[in-house]
Amino acid sequence: MKITTKKLVVSALLTGIVLSTSAGTGMVQAESIHTYSEQQQTTKYPKKVMEAVRQSLGVDKHSTEVDTRIEAMPQVEVMDKYLDSFGKKIKGNEVREAVRGVFNIDLDEVSKNNYGNKLISYNPAIMQTLRDSEKLTDAEIMKLAKVKVMDAYIKAHGYDLTGAENRVVINQIFGVNLDGISGIAGLQLGINSKGIWIINTPTDMLVISSSLDDVELYVYTTDYWEQITGTKEVPDSLKQYFADNGFTYDDVTGKYIWVNPTGESAPEAIKSQTIGTLIQTIMQVNASL
């Protein structure tokens, strides 16, 4: 995996990614999410996704001639093409099916376990939509399962949201920024989200994860980092960033930890800023090798 051809568009793509913790002393233990998979899958995406995207590209759904092209596409583009296969009216369960198939994230399981954003209220547009369409109070809305909120919002908009609009809704309700995840692929930053590895390759250099409620953030180096740098230590510039932004180092786990003192989910600003700094660090290390 090379990063030299990637553009660093951190502020636009990475804002609001919500992560979940990996196991560690004194940290929340993430449960395993049931992921979307198929036996003997040989392609990057499941059979149903590949067939739909092949057809969208004008080839037979069983042909493999465009598979290399498909697997090189940004995940958000693959998701949009897969969503198109469901027809003009796309329901919430179909959107979640696309997220499972393309990103390997089970939003139904996330909702069931109430993972993700720890919020007092959803985005004002979501709250107003459910007040009007479902005749619910704010307290009643916040008691709904996340998938119910998603389904009600999509229904109220006539099942006519685009893939991009659905991804915004998913980020606002579940705290999962699919655009950001798609943009990070290939930048050697591991991400553990909602109890599963969203990005996890042998050449990832740094990892960012968090508690299931997103109140705590964790950053640590990988074995590959140690292999190519000869140390588990991060550069002084990154240590200074951690010190300036309230991270502390845990000697037992080898992780830098940030905890929101308000007890709420980490603000988007600290998450996007940290991810951007980590990617910049990875690029600088690679450039020095």
C-alpha cells in the first residue's frame, strides 16, 4: 500500500469519523460486530455487490473483466452504484445492506447495541423531521433505536435520498463517516470501528480507535511501524501534538489516550484534527525512509 499518490484532504473527508476501542487494560472492551461476509469470497466485495456494480458498468454480472476497476474504485462510488441497483426508491434497510456489503459495517448491530454517538440530541434537521412526520417529542425521538430514526427520516423524504445524502444521515445518527473511511483507505492508518476492523492491513503504521460511546480516543503504533522505524516511539512532533491536545500516555497499553471531560462523545474537531495529524506523521516517516 503506497501513500505517495494520495492527496491529503483531511478536513473534508475525515470529519466526524466515530471509532471503537480495541482491547486494552483500563479501556472499554469492544464486542465483535457480526459482519457481512460470504463463504469462499474471492473478490473485494460480496457477490451481490460485484454483480450489481458490473452491470452498472455495462458488462454481464458474471463477467470478471471489470473487477480490477471495481476494486480500485472509492468505496463511496461502489456504494452508490450498488444502491442504484435497488431502484429509484431506496428504503433504510437497503441502505444498511449497502453499508454492510461495501464497508463491512452492520448498522443494525450498531443500533441494537446502541454503539456510536453519545448525544443529547440529533442534528436539528433530523429532530424536526421526526417531530413533524412521527409526531414525537424530542425525548421520545432520543429513546428510539438508531435504525428507527434512520428509517423514519428516509421515509419522510420519500425514500428519495441520494447515496451522499444517506451517508450524511448515517454520520449524524450513528456517528459513522463513510466518506471519511473511504478517503482514508490506502493511507496506512488503521481504524477499529464499532468492534470491527474497518481498515487493517499489514502495512498500517498507526492505529486510531475509541471507546464504544466515542468518549475516549486511543492512538498507538503497530508492529510494522516498529519494523520500519526501529522503535515503538512516535516522533517528537506527534508527542507534542498529543501533549498540546490533552492526550496522556499509558505505559501498560502503549497507547495515547484522550478522554472528553464532559462525558460526551468526542467533538468532530478533535477527531478530524487527530486523524489528519496521524496521516501527516505517516507521510513524513515514509518520506524519510
